[in-house]
Amino acid sequence: MHNISHFINSSTEFKFFIQVSKFLFTALLLSCSAGTAEADHATHMPKHVTEEVIARCSHDYTADGCASMGEIFEEEGNVNKALNIYRIHCDAKKDANACILAADVLVSRKQVTEALELYRKACMMKTSEEYCDKALEAYRSSGSENSAFKLSKDLCESYTDGSELSRYCYLTGEHYLKKNDQTRAEYYYLKGCNFLNSRNEIHHCIDQAVNLEKMKQFKISAKLYEMNCFKNNIYSCRRGGDVYGKEMNIPTKELNLRKKSCDLQNGDDCYRAYVIYRSIEGDTDNAVKYRRKACELDYREACTGE
């Protein structure tokens, strides 16, 4: 009897062991499959960085600069813990990058509404192109074009000299152009060009002027060229002069840009100023002055003839 009882007990324990093993294996499979989408965007930190973060932050995940602990948990598959850390640093620490990381996780979980709020939050915290472009991309991917427009407009309105957010003014102007609202479009394009310090910003403004000229939006294009011309950009003086003269037939405006270009030692535009003074303005004295200046700058046509 003892042997039979022992066999029955052993058999029962063995069955229980098999059932527990099956349960654990199934749970492991489900865990792996659930984490696949979330793992796609997980960052992989170098080993020495990981060790440094763990040493500094493992005792307190909420400490300043410890949002990277979330990335470590995310790589280990503990996405819920990672998301919690990201949210803490986004909300309490005003860490824009943590907001982006939290939003990325939420997107992988199809929680798009909250993700969009966090992308926008990160953008407005940091007001850098990297974060704001991420927010705009997220809005567009979700079909929220109107929200993307509102964000661009808000960024433009907060734009100050040197902040390098001018292109959001151009995006806002482009939106109004599509709506055939010329007045607002012009306002936002000019605002984007109005506070130019860096060479890159000036080039952005000129690019907008060129694109608008190609679209036959001559009025706005000419004003952008004019603005850059009086910031000593010869190319803008010449292109703006062409638009005012050939496309809009406003010789007085063209003359202003030709004279500025001449002041910047461009002999061709000195000669064009001479032609306008002689043919349109009937101002002989200034005509002679600009013809002489063109000749001094080796514009040969100005040195022959009359």
C-alpha cells in the first residue's frame, strides 16, 4: 500500500509540475509577443553609459537626469516601468526628451491622443526644431493637419530673434496661401524674415522668396527680397529688382533695390539705376552719377556711348 500511495503522490506532483511549466512557458511567449512592437523603438545605450546611469540612479529613478533609467528598463522589456519613469521626468522635471520617449511608447501602444499631447508638450518646452518637427510629423501622420497648423502658428508667434524658429512662420504663411488669404500669408512670411541674425536664417528667407517667385506670388516674394537686400544681400537686391521691374512694373521700387546693390559695389545694377533715372525718372544728374559709378566698377557698357 505504501508503494502504491507513494506512486500516486509522485504522479500527482509530476502532473502539477507539468501544468506549472506549461503556464510559465505560455506567459513567456505572450510577454515576448506583446513587447515586440514596443521594442522596435527602444534605444540601445552603450554598456559604459548604462553602468554609469545604474550606479547614479538605481536608488532613485526620479532624481534629476535619471530619465535614462527608463531606457534601460525598456531595453530589458519592462516597458510599463520605463513609461512610468518617462512620465515622471516629463511632468515633474520638465524633461522634453522624456516626453518624447513616453510619446514613442504610447504610439507603439496605439494611444495616439496622449502621445500627440506629449509631443506638443516637448516641443513647447524646448522649442527646438528636433522636438517640434517630431510633433508636427506626429500630427500629420495621425491626420491632424489642423493641429499641425495651430502648432506652427503658435511657434511662429513665440518666435524671437535668434531662436531659429522662423520656418514655422513660413509653414503658417504657406497654410494661409492655400486658403487664398494673401494678407495673413504675407504677414507670416514677413515675420519669418523679420529677425535675421544668422547666415542660415537669411538663406531660409531667400529660399522662401525664390519659391514664392516660382509660384508667381510676386508681391510677397518681392517684399522678402527687399528685406534681405537692405540687410546687404546683393543676390536679393538683384532678384527683387527683377521682380519689381519685370513682373510687377513698379520702377520706383526696382530703383531702390538697384541703388542699394550699386552701393554694395555691383556695377551692373549701377548701370540699371542709370537707365531708370534716364528713361523713366528723367533725372539727368542722377543718371550721370550712376553711369559714372558703373564705369568705375568696370561695367564696360557704362564706359562707352553717350
